[in-house]
Amino acid sequence: MLRTIESLGSLRGKRVIVRCDLNVPLDGGRITDDGRISASLPTLQALIGQGARVVVVSHLGRPDGAPDAKYSLAPVAARLGELLGADVAFATDTVGDSAADAVARLTDGGVVVLENLRFNAGETSKADTERAAFAARLAALGDVLVSDGFGVVHRKQASVFELATLLPSAAGLLIATELDVLDRLTEKPEAPYTVVLGGSKVSDKLGVIGHLLPRVTSLLIGGGMVFTFLAAQGHKVGSSLLESDQLDTVRGYLAEAERLGVKIVLPTDIVVASKFGADAEHEVTAADAIEDTPFGASGLGLDIGPDSARAFADIIRASKTVFWNGPMGVFELAAFAEGTRRVAAALTEVDGLSVVGGGDSAAAVRILGFNDDQFGHISTGGGASLEFLEGKRLPGLEVLGWQ
Ligand code: ATP
């Protein structure tokens, strides 16, 4: 059983370290999507309401274990203050003098954000002893830990794993909500159950397919993953994303799907571009004729075509449960955003449970103008939710009592 905040007893006046995932996309110092900050609010508000002294820790981006101004959490602390409607202090280091001072100054119900965890090599070190040493320095700043960074629970890192063994620890409300929804996807999803996979991290996502096939009604494939499937069927894919070492795996999935009577639905048309860029020439072509455009073998498939988007949308709308991870195309460029937009629009019309999982997928739906409340749930974790659906054991959950 996952330990809940109540299991920690009265928190009034206690120093509560809250491990959030405030890893938001930034453009310079400007936050382009604050979804992960909003998702952290319920836990923080509950703790403030109880009169706890709240010490927020998080990572941002992938700095190299040392301070790097472009990954500072300062703008995130400011935005958190606006969203909470309260003063939020900021410490310019994570476990140094600034952090110790700021924590000592906290009053009941007060909040401080410490600087980026990953400015310290110990946070992500491969060496158990280094992670443990950093976790011990963090532990000195708190009396208890509330772990609420769902996006990092699949990582064995100091603030996610070791810290939870050093202090009395429990899961926050965001983790509890995420698990509730993901549980409904793994335990008894109502049929028809459709999973839509896209994006660019192809090899990461192929693993999930084997685990999902026995559970789903249809699996729709879009994004960069399409081309490994098309190549596995013997089609030429020009210069599109291709994982040649995965062709046999993919052929195995196609055979397994047939055996199980599950539909793997591939796009029948593709938007092929002359190059990767906003000013690329582009053309819609049949999925088995990608090299037959004027761009020949240098053509790049950057979105699913309109017929495919329509077919995907029809299947999604007729489903009772839908999980979507990974954009259908390079949605950041207007010319290749249509497939993602149509799939997102179809998800908003599902009469049942619709879940969008993944940092880029969540950002995509917001950037394309959809609202969070148009979906059943927007998960803050891409890798974490996929690993959960794969049935992997996640260290950041197990350490909180999850089995
Ligand atoms: P995260 O893992 O960060 O939570 P995610 O799972 O939502 O994110 P990713 O696998 O990271 O998604 O993929 C998102 C990226 O995939 C986008 O930047 C998009 O431009 C890119 N992408 C989608 N289709 C293609 C394609 N056909 N070719 C190349 N890149 C593509």
C-alpha cells in the first residue's frame, strides 16, 4: 500500500520536504507550459493548510551535476508564488548555506523552493554511495518527505529513492491521482480500448507494445515510430526516422497482434517533407510510396496524412478507453501539426476515459489550444507512465510502499 500524507501524522510546524517535478519547458526565462506546476498545487496547498513548513525540491532539465544559470528554478519559484497566491522564498543552492538559512527562516505554512537538485552530481550519480551522501544532506533540511514528482518515479535518484529511506516518507496527492488513473488503464479498462503511440523516442516506446497487445482492442501508430513498422512490412521510408535494429521486434509484434486478433493500425498516408524545417516543401503521399515524391529517397515523413488522421479519429471516438503518448508528427512546425491536432480533438470527444501521457504530448495539446479539462486526465509523466503500463517496478513508488 502506498503510504499517504495522513500516515505522517500532524505536520504543523514540521519541515516537510516535497519532491515535486517542476521540470517545465522554458524559452529563455519564460515558462511556455506551466502544467507541471499547476499539477503540484493540491499537495502544496494541503500542506500549507496544515501549517507545515514546506521545502520544495525539484530538478529542471539536464544540467551536468553543477550550477548552470539556464536551468535555475528561480522563474519556477516565482510562478509557483503567483499560482499559490502566496510568498514563496527561493534558495540559490540546494544543500548549502542559502538553503539552510531559508529553511531556518520558514514559519508555519511558509514555502521555500530550493535550487535545482541536478546542480549536484550526487542527485543522479550512478554510485550508490554518492547518491546516499547527497540524500543525507537533503535529509538534514527536513523532518519528513512527501514524494510527489510522478514524472521521476521511474528513476533511482537521490531525492526520489535514497531520501525516502532516510526520512519518514509518503506519496503526495499528484502521485496518488496519477496511479488511480493508470490503474484503471492496467486493471479493467473498458473496451474498446485504444492506445495511440507516437513521438520520436522509438526504441523507448517499442517495449510497451509487447505488454499492451494482450490488453488493447486497437493500437494506433503515428509519429516517428511509423517508419520502423512500414519498413518491417517491406516499404521504403526515404530519410524518415528508422530504427533498423528493431525490424525483427516489430515483425514479431505484427504477428502477435494477428494471433491475438488485435488491430495494429498504421497510417495509410504520410506528409513527406523535402527537409526538416518550417520552410520545407511537403506533399501527402501513400504510406507505401514515400520515396515516390519529387524528394525521392531524401524525403522525410513528418506527419500522418489526412486520411490516416480521419481513420485514427474515428477509432478513437468510438472507444471507451484511450491512452495517448507521443505526437503524431512534428507538431512544433505548423505544416506538420495537423495529425496531432486531429487526434487530440478526437480524444476530447471520447465518451469514456481519455488519458494523455508524456511531457511533449501534454505540451502539444496545450500549445495547439486545447484545455486540460477536455481530457479525462493529462499525466505529468511520459517515461514514468509508459514504464508503469509496461508493468515495470518503479523504484520511486516501491520505496513509498507501492507493490
Ligand atoms: P516525454 O517522453 O518527454 O514525456 P513524449 O513521450 O510525449 O515526451 P517524445 O517521444 O519525446 O514524446 O516525442 C516528441 C517529439 O516527437 C516531438 O518533438 C515531435 O516533433 C517528434 N516527432 C513526432 N513525429 C515525428 C516524426 N515523424 N519524425 C521526427 N520526429 C517526430
